[in-house]
Amino acid sequence: MRLRTRTPRRVAIAGLALVTAAGLAACSSGSESDEDATGAATPSSESTDQGSAPQTPVEGRVLAEGEAPGGGVVQVIDKPMLQESVDKLVADQGRQLMEDPACDKVSRLETVSNHATGDGVTTMVRYKQSEADETEHRFGIGMVGWRLDEFLDRSLYEACHTSRSVANPNVELVMTVQDAPVVEGTEGFRVVSDFITTQPDGTQQISRAIALHGFARDTTVSVEYAARGNDPAADPVLPTAAGALDAIYVAQMEKIANAE
């Protein structure tokens, strides 16, 4: 799958796992990072079955090389590479990040990324923008082999609308929740987190983080992408990138639904 644009706007490269948590964590320090944060914690609960659990271990349920739609390059991320981001996310989850209580709650929830260096698996899917443009777009997939109840509670995210960062009031979060693509035998929803930064000269930048939360057969999944732009009124995510995100999510959830 090639991602193309006829405008000079460039899409920022997404990080490795859970862009939403990463953006909220960045608010806590007032910094902007191109890398996503992940963290370590313990499983939140026992599963509510969405079909029987596959016998295939969780590492075998994630999309592998040759299985990404459009010929994307699949790379499993080595867990030691994620340790620094893991530690930062865990630290940030222990303190208030957002002024609005509902937004602060979701900013500090246990996520798939909490398990990136332990029982989870993190994979990246890469595409080139076009034959003539080497800009690389990265889509993250995080997965654990049980149900993360709060991560999968759509109502918690719907309660958050907008909030400013506690540490950096020049950063405002705007969160929206939408339906995920329908895949038989699975459940899921989409969280779009816009981080709007106002510069000293009054100009604004937007960092859009999209995370598709999914669950099927004892498997919690997060499929993510992020992009940046200079106009908060314009969607920084190219239509082709949005289509690739949905296609990856569908392929991933179908693999879990059909796993042995």
C-alpha cells in the first residue's frame, strides 16, 4: 500500500505503541516527542470471553510479515528497545496529567502499552508514501492475551471532551470517540486525540493520535497511527493513511477471530 499526497504537507511518523498515552504523557512534561510511550504493569482483570481463547500464544496472534494489507513491512519490536518509554509511561500514570477529571482518568488508564516489555507484543507496520517519496509511515500494533477492562470501556473515553495539560497550559487535548470497522466476532472503537499546541507567536500546531481499541477471544489489541499539522482545522492524517489504519485493524482482528 503506497500513501500519496498532492499537497506539500507531510505526515509525521507514528511511534511504536499507543500514541494516545504518549501524547498525554508528553503533556505532563510540556515536551513534544515523535516517539510513543509504553509501560509495564499487571493485568487488570480476567477475560470476558468473545469466543474461546486461541491455543496460539499471543506472539502468534499478531500480524506477521506478509500478512499486512497492501504489502506493508511488519517488524516485531524487541522489548528492551521499549524499556525507557515503558518507565516514562508508568511514572506519568502516577500523577495528574490533565485539568479535566474525565480526561485525566483516561490519560492514566492501564493500556496495552503497559505490557510492552512483559507479557505483551508490539509490532510496527511500515509503508513508503510513494515510489518517489521515501517518507515512511508507521502503524503500531500492541497486544496482550487477556481483557483490559478499562482500556475497552468506551464510556470512559466518551466522558472526556477537552482539557488543558496540567504542566503545560499551552497544550489542549480534544478527544472524540467513533466506531471502529466492524469485524464479526470482535468488539472495538476508535479514539481520536488531538493535542493542540499554541506557540508564543499565537500560531497553533496539531498532533493527532488515533488508537483503535479491539477485543476478541481473550486478546486486547491497540492499532495506532499519529500525524502532525500546522492547521488545527485541517485533518493532518492523509485519507490513504486513514484507510491503511482501518485495513490493518480489520486484518488484525480477523486473524485473532480465526486463530486456532
